[in-house]
Amino acid sequence: MEIVIRAAVLFLFLWVITRIVGRSTVGELSTFQLILYIAMGDLIQQGVTQQDYSVTAAVLAIGVFALLTMGLTWINSRFPRMRGVTHGVPVIVVRDGVPDLHRLRTERMSLDDLMSSARQKGIRRFDEIELAVLETNGRVSFFTRADGGADEPAHPDII
């Protein structure tokens, strides 16, 4: 019965913390947030299964993680230059149809991965790409020569 009570207390605490920290969906989590939630899961597991013998220790550890996350969010909003350090900066990987092989190597991205992302946006060849940007969340934004951008929906002109 003690494990059930521990699990319920930690579940409610985690629910409150995730509501306070932010409302990101899984598809929008940064790498740091994903690692944070995985670490929180491990801390919860220790508190629930009594490996630590202390719900208080799990609550304190998760509370510290939450406070640090909120502190980073505050720093990012207060000091825009810090966003590059904490979140990274977008990187141009294709310009005028030519992939930047050095930049791709630096970002550990293969030409096959880049082309796979392009095909998902309906782009068949590199020469169709005016600009491709590797965003801080790992997605690639494509801007093609034919239109304003492959990410924008096409709207027919109404006369």
C-alpha cells in the first residue's frame, strides 16, 4: 500500500511541476527538455520503488530540476543573447541548391538525412532548394525557388 501512496504523491507532484514548467507537446520538446523528463522519470522510479527510501528526496530532486528549468527560461527571456548558448542557433545547410558539406559534417547530418527531409516536403532535387536551414529543434526548413517556401501551404488565386 505504501508504494501506491508514494506513486500517487509523486504523480500529483509531477503533474503540478509539468503544468508550471511549460506546456510543450512531445513533438516540440528540445533535446534538453527530453533529457530532463527522462531523468525525472528515473528519479520518480527510485522514489516509488523505495530504492531511495525517501519520497522527499525525489520531490526535492525534481523540484530542483524544475527550478533550474524555469531559471533557464527566465534567462532566455531576459537575455536574448543567451538563447544561442542554451538552445543553439539555426544553421544554413543548403544555399542556392548547393549543400554545405562542411556544415553538414559539423552538425552530424548526412546528405541522405537532408534529402529525406526534403522529400517529405515534396522536394525532389537539391537544385530546387534556394535555402535550407537546420533549426534548433532538429527540423529542416526549406525555401524553394518556385515559391516562398515549401513549408507554406499553397493557396490558389481566386479571381
